[in-house]
Amino acid sequence: METVGLCHTDLSMGVGGAITDVPKILGHEGTGKVLKIGSKVTHVAVGDPVILSFTWCGDCSPCKSGAPGYCYEFPQGNFIMNDLDETYVLDGQKIDGKFFGQSSFAKIGIVNGPSVVNVKHLNLDADTLAKFGPLGCGFLTGAGAITNAGEAKKDESCVIYGLGGVGFAAIMAAKIAGCNPIIGVDINEKKFDLAKKLGATHVIKGGDDAEVSKQIKELTGGHGAELSLECIGGSRFVQNAVDNACHLGKIVYVGLAGMEDVISIPSFPFMIGGKKLIGCTEGNARPYEFIEKMIGWHAKGQFPIEELQKTYKIEDFQLAVDDMKKGNVIKPILKY
Ligand code: APR
Ligand code: ZN
């Protein structure tokens, strides 16, 4: 591994209890170089520069249909499970080292083949590749949710709940699609200037749901938003987005909530409004295609991810976590 981005999912999985509490190595936005390959791996060679993404089985029907984010093996491959093998053992204790197929908070890892996206043919210099770890998860999730799941269109009104790495990627993708207005909602006002710089036409301070609803309605001509993206994590925000969607409006749900979280929506307005609530994992993206698409946007100056990032030495891990939690940086990049 050469760099790894820090994402909210690392934090929610790190506190224990999110799925299981087994010892684990997190990290899932790695970049690096291939040191060795297994006998069945054909898409990379030793020495190739790579970006790491999520893993999938390749055999099930969603995988075969080109939707690897919905692989039936997704939880086993990407999340921390209890059924650990003997790959990583410390003092007799098995450790999960395959988080998102990669566990890139370790300097050297055994990475699943499908998680590895070869970028050799793009001839990226080292400094550029170092920025691209989050293209494998957080940025792919936000930009893919807008582009693929939300099918964002020119002049559609768009609301983005949560201005983290996911939400900011969504704002940039909404701008590329030509959405208007683009409204960002966050509880932390420190994010607002940058959100406006990167494409938000308006920002709303979150916290008071009724006030958020009122402002969204005002900014969208009274009927509500055509496209909304929930990237905070929880039913409360989904419910607010459904309430504030116009007739035929699309609501894409991305945030990671607790296992016990239940979405409860008034059924009558949902039905007569013809609203569409869409669950979305990993931006409905095929990493090997969508990462290259984002690199193309970046090269044209349309996806200025440097504005979101700050690089930390790996030893300063805790500082990076604290800065992200405070909103001082949107997307910390840890460098080995
Ligand atoms: N109202 C509005 N915004 C809020 C609220 C709230 N009540 N609570 C938190 N937020 C904002 C935070 O201030 C922060 O800017 O949500 C944002 C979340 O951003 P990050 O913590 O950086 O998370 P990110 O990595 O972008 O992930 C967002 O997507 O993939 C999932 O697990 C991930 O649920 C997480 C979500
Ligand atoms: Zn599969």
C-alpha cells in the first residue's frame, strides 16, 4: 500500500458492534503496487500500480449482470464477519484482514483479485495516484449514486444530505450532470463554503427537520426535489428526503445505518406521488469502469478532489480521524 483514504465506514465499523466485534484491520481506499499475484490472477502483473475497491464473487446473478455492488457474497467479502480463516493470526487469535477485500490499513496485504483495479495503462505519476484511493469507495459511492442510480439529468433539482466525502463527490457529479439547483444539507456549517465552490447552488443547515423541509420546498418551487441523495446514514434523513421529493421524484439511499434502523414513510403521498426510493451500494458502479470515468473528469478539472483532501503520515492516523470528525478535512489521505 502507498496511500489509503479514510472513510466514515471505517469509523462506524471500528467502534465495534456495527456488524461484529472480532479483531480486524480496516481500511478500504488503498492505492499501491502489486508485489505478488496468485495463480488465477490475469489482470495485473507484479509492479503494476493499482487502485483498490470493493470485492465481489463474479459468479452470482448480480455479478454476471454487471452489478457487482449487489453481489450475494458482498457482506462476506467486504464486511467483517465471524467466519475467519487462518490468513491473519496474531497470538493465536484470528484477525479479519479482508475488509472490502483489502484491509488497506496494513502496509502489505493479501488483496482479493476483484478488488484490484489496474491503472498502469493510464500512466499516472506517483503524486496523482496517491490522491485516487477514495475513487475506489467514497467518491465512487457518491458520484455513482448521482450518475448511475439517480440518473441525474440537466436542470433537475438535486438535494444532497450530508457533506462528507460521499456527499462532496455527489455534488461534483450533480454539477457535471447539469443539475440545478444543487442543495447541500449539513449540520456542520464549516462545510458550506467549499460545497458552494464545488457546485452547490444553495446550502441548508441541518438539525431541525421541519426547517430543512421548509427550505427545500422554497428552493424547489414548492413541490420538492426531483433527485435526493441521503449520505449521512439513517432512516430519519431518508424520511425527510421522501417528504421533500416532488411527484415522480427519485430518492437514493446510500448512508450506512445500524442493523436495527427501519425506514417508515407515509404510504399515501408516496404512492400518489409516484416517488421512487432507491437503495444504492457502491454507486451502482463497476469499479474498473467508473474509476476511469472519474479519472477522466479529474483530468478535465471537473472533479477537483484535491480540494477535499489533506495528506497525513500513517503515524498521524488519530489526528486524521479527529480532523475528519470535526469537519476540518473532508477526506484524509494516509501515506505510508
Ligand atoms: N444533519 C445534517 N448533516 C449531518 C447530520 C445531521 N443531523 N449528522 C451528520 N451530518 C453530516 C456530518 O456533518 C458530515 O459532514 O453528515 C456528513 C457525513 O460525512 P462523513 O462522516 O465524512 O461520511 P462519508 O464518508 O461521506 O459517508 C457518508 O455514506 O457510505 C456511507 O457509511 C457511510 O453513512 C456514511 C455515509
Ligand atoms: Zn457475486
